[in-house]
Amino acid sequence: MLIRHITYDFAYENNAGAAILYGRTICGGYAQAYQLIASKMGIKALTIYGNALDSGHLWNIVQINGNYYHVDVTFDDTDGNISDSAEELIAHNYLFRSDQAMAETHSWIAGNYPVCPDDGLFYYRYLGKSAETRTILQEKLEEFISGIDFSSSGEHYFELAYTGHNPPDVNEFSEMTAAALVKYKAKINISYGAGVKNGICFIRLTTNYSD
């Protein structure tokens, strides 16, 4: 997996060679490496040039079953030093997304690239990480928290695609998270950050345990 292999590092060249050989590069290296690997697998992938966070940026458009989707490996790399055992810390907010979803944070010259009308969200649907209502979201959030081993220190990542109408904003989701954590915070030191991006609800939670 590219995110496990690559660390975002301005000191290295911005190309696939630096990404694959040294595991260090910036956005162009992520995108070119993704395109190269996809092509070796017989998957059509393009590198797209645009802007994100008010600066130039590169990511990909990939074709799956005749449809095109955006993929931004760089933006899903939540931590440049993720260990092999910390799979939950890899985000999938920018995996197989539509033009509309990407336009919330990215911009590009649309006429230069294929149209991506549909939001794939394959990752979330395949693993059952989606919710159509607030009730289901709360249930899955509480299920995630109840599965954490609070007898040890560690980092945990939760992400879920809200597929219903009017997804919660960051304030509402933060309140839902706080409510789900109430009965645990008295037992252990817990810090967390909750957010909502492109319809994806996510939490990064750290437990600090001491005898």
C-alpha cells in the first residue's frame, strides 16, 4: 500500500522514482506512483493537475467498470510515519470520489479531464462503513468505541460514509462522539479529534493508560 510506503517529504524529488525507491516524495510522487502501479494492474489511471488548500496539487482519476473517479493518495495519508499495525489510521476520504465531492477541497480545469459524476464509496460500502441515518451512525460509533481496549495506550481511527440526506456537520458529530465517550472518560485519559469531510465522518482517538 502506497500510504504505508511513502512519507511526505519536500527534501526528495516529486516523482514516482523517489516515491517507490526511497519512500519519500510529495504529491506528484504519490500520484505518479499510483498511476504506474494501476497501469501495471491493467487499470486506467490519469494524473490530474489542479489546486488544493490554495496551492498547486496533483492527484489521480481512475477508470473502474467504465466510470471515472477521483483518488487522492496524498490527502489520505494522515500520518507519514504510520506503522504496519496501524491500518485504522489510514483515511479513505479521497478514494473513488465524484467531481462534486472533490470540489469541496480541490479545483481543476474540468474540460481537461474525464467527468466523474458518481461517488464510488466502494471501500465504505464493502466493509459496512456507511450509514443512512443519525441513528445508524450513532450505533456504529458506539460499536467502534466499545471495541477499543482501554486497558492500554494507543491510537484508533474511525471513519464512516454518511449516505443519507443532510449529513451531520463537524459540531454535531463532535457532540455525538462526546456523548459516546462519556462513560469511558472517567476511567482513562482520552483525547480525540472528530471531523466531517466530503460526507465522511471520522475520529482520531488516543488513549493514554497508566497504572
